[in-house]
Amino acid sequence: MKTATAWHLGIKDYLTISGSRQRPHLRRPNWVIVLVCFVSIFVVGVYKYWPRNSAACHIFFSGSCSKYDQVPIVPSRELTDEEIASQVVTREILMSSPVQSNNPKIAFMFLTPGPLPFETLWDKFFQGHDDKFTVYVHASREQPTNVSPYFVGRNIRSEKVAWGKISMVDAERRLLANALEDPDNQQFVLLSDSCVPLHNFDYVYNYLIFTNVSFLDCFDDPGPHGGGRYSEHMLPEIEYKDFRKGSQWFTLKRQHAILVVADGLYYRKFRLYCRPGMDGSNCYSDEHYLPTLFHMVDPGGIANWSVTYVDWSEGKWHPKSYWAHDVTNELLKNITALDYSLHVTSDKKKTKMINECVWNGTRRPCYLFARKFYPQALDKLMQLFSNYTVS
Ligand SMILES: *[C@@H]1O[C@H](CO)[C@@H](O)[C@H](O)[C@H]1NC(C)=O
Ligand SMILES: *[C@@H]1O[C@H](CO)[C@@H](O)[C@H](O)[C@H]1NC(C)=O
Ligand SMILES: *[C@@H]1O[C@H](CO)[C@@H](O)[C@H](O)[C@H]1NC(C)=O
Ligand SMILES: *[C@@H]1O[C@H](CO)[C@@H](O)[C@H](O)[C@H]1NC(C)=O
Ligand SMILES: *[C@@H]1O[C@H](CO)[C@@H](O)[C@H](O)[C@H]1NC(C)=O
């Protein structure tokens, strides 16, 4: 007993003081009983809280809890019927193995007010790959007349889209639902009328088909344009700590696309409580709904960056837009070489977060598409396309 640690000495001193002195032959059994009690309480505590509660993890194993911080925590409150139903459906969708298609295709979904200024560039991009993709166009203001056969008859039924409103998300869901009708579609790419391709078709196809994640942008911005847009009306389902931000331009793998059209619970929270003028701030569902949803239900299944490049470095309300004279081989080479993503918080600190782009475990360039280009840049892009897209 002399060599016992300070902790053991503490217990022993306690036992000595609390009356065991009179019956020295009972000292050891008492010591054991009390120790067993402590251990049982500890084990029960760990068993009860470990899988659900990262706070308990920190109490019991300070410093080694990072894994638990990333796993969505099952809340200790009683869930509503709808939440339980949603959890079950989500789990089933995520666990389902990808549909085995003999002819995997990519759905290119264009969200546009009217005509697509870069249709001829996309036509050039698609040529020779007819059975590997499908085009869907949601034209919300004006039905375009098409010049490329790949776009003829590809308009889906559309509705009006108001910038920053839930109708934007509705249009995304409408595109996904239409594209899901084709069981061969495995990745679902959302593009705007100002987007252009940065690589040739085969490069893009391999990048998107041989991956197991969705390229969805998602980061934690504590500033006014991030967390500042959160409304407590989203409780109890969506807590402040889970509120995320990210660019609207995603690619989703098939399970994730199904999950988005199946979700009613979180979608409704955003429709009601994330809109311009909500609680005195302007919340834009298209920048928060999908990042928050996937951060909550499948954080490991998203890449956390968007494969559509955009330049926010000027710090204005709108990103940099490129005129014809900006479009040079050097600009395109610069963009296609980028292999890290950059996020800047909107608080006073303007914290820069740089993340390497890792594809299937290997560092690779991040971007497949870029925005925003003015229509007058078309000719320049057409001239340069074959040059800048050589791998
Ligand atoms: C992805 O990585 C795994 C493990 O390193 C490897 O076996 C597989 O071939 C990779 N897939 C592609 C398409 O490169
Ligand atoms: C995707 O594949 C990578 C590399 O093979 C693996 O580490 C990762 O866990 C997989 N992610 C998902 C969501 O399956
Ligand atoms: C994306 O970020 C989340 C944390 O928000 C992390 O858990 C997840 O592993 C990241 N995804 C990948 C593919 O690294
Ligand atoms: C391309 O990148 C180089 C090196 O960072 C930079 O000096 C140059 O200004 C960039 N050019 C364009 C057109 O963006
Ligand atoms: C094509 O690319 C090469 C190498 O990147 C470059 O030297 C050449 O100037 C480019 N051609 C045009 C027309 O820009």
C-alpha cells in the first residue's frame, strides 16, 4: 500500500478516517466495495452518454473527442413523429448502395432566367459523348429557342424564380426530381447561365462519376452573412451550431439528390424562417438550406467545396464577372490549377479558411466549371476551349 499513487492514497485516507479503524480486518473489502461502486457509476455513465453526447465524451476523455464532434449528435430531447420518420428515411437512403447502371450518366441541370448565352460552348463540350449525359433546363422567365441539338426539347416545366427566395430552392428541387426520373443519372450538376466548362468532357465525367461524395460547399461563418441569418424559429430541429453556409452551385450524388427531394421537414423550416427580411436580417435559403441539411445528416459525404469556381476576392456584393478582354489562356490556366478552396468569414475578423481539395484521397485541382462570364466572352472562350481543356 505504501507505493500506491496519490489517488489511491486519497481513497485510503478517506476510508481510514471514516471509521474502518475499529475493524482493521475489514479495511480491504470496504476499499474494494467503494472502488467497485465508483467504477460501476463511471461505466454506466459512459455507456449511457457515450454514443449520444460529445459533452460526456469531453468529460470522460478530454482531448480525444474529435470524432464525436463530427458525427451528428442524436439530441437528448424527445423527437417529434416527423423527425423520427425523417431520420429513418434519411438513414435508409444513405445506406442504400448506389444504383448499378450499365450506362452511368451525368445530369447537367441549367437554372436560367432565359436563353443560355454559352449554349454553343456547351455544345462543343458535349460533342461525341451523347450517351453519357442528359441536359435539363429550368428557364424561369423566358423559354429559350435553342441552337444546339443537345438542348432542344430539354426544358422542364418551370415556375418563376425570385433571387434569394425559396423559389430558387424549389427550382433546384424541380430539376433534381426531373433528372432523377432517369435511373442512369448518377451525379447531378447545377449550373447557371453564366457558367462555363473548364475541362473537356472526359475529365469532368471521370471526376464526377468515380467519386463517392457530393461536391457541396459548406462552411461555418459566424458573421452577419452566416450565423447572423439564423432564426431561432428553426428550433428545435435546427440549432444555431448546425447552421451552415455555402455556394448554391452543387453536384450531388444520386442518394443525396433523392434525399433532397424527399426532405420536407428541414425544407419547411427554411421556407418559413430563412427569407429576406426575416427577424430583421436577410436570409437566403439557396445559400443555407443544403449546406445545413447535409452538415446535419451526412457531413462526411460532402466535399465541402463547390466544383464551380467564382472569384469573391473583390469583396463586393457580387462576384467578379469576366468580360471578353479578361478571358485569356493565362486566366483559365490559373483557375484550372487551383487545388485549394478559400472561405472568408463575414465578421470583422475576416478569417480566411484554406482547405486542400482532396479527391478520393489525392490532392487535385478543385474546379470543373467557372462563373460568372458575360455573354460577350463567348467567342473568346470558343477560340480558347480546345487549348485550355487539354489535360
Ligand atoms: C480511389 O482510391 C482507392 C483507394 O486508394 C483506389 O483503390 C481506387 O482505385 C481509387 N479510385 C479511382 C477512380 O481512382
Ligand atoms: C470515400 O472514399 C474515401 C477514399 O476511398 C474514403 O476514405 C471515404 O470514407 C469515403 N467516403 C464515403 C462517404 O463513403
Ligand atoms: C466536411 O466538413 C465536415 C465538418 O464540417 C467534416 O466532418 C467532413 O469530413 C468534411 N468532408 C470531407 C470529405 O472531408
Ligand atoms: C495568374 O497567376 C499568376 C501567379 O499567381 C499571377 O501573377 C497572374 O496575375 C494571374 N493571371 C491572371 C490573368 O489571373
Ligand atoms: C495554347 O496553350 C499554350 C500552352 O499553354 C500557349 O503557349 C498558347 O499561347 C495557347 N494558345 C492560345 C491561342 O492562346
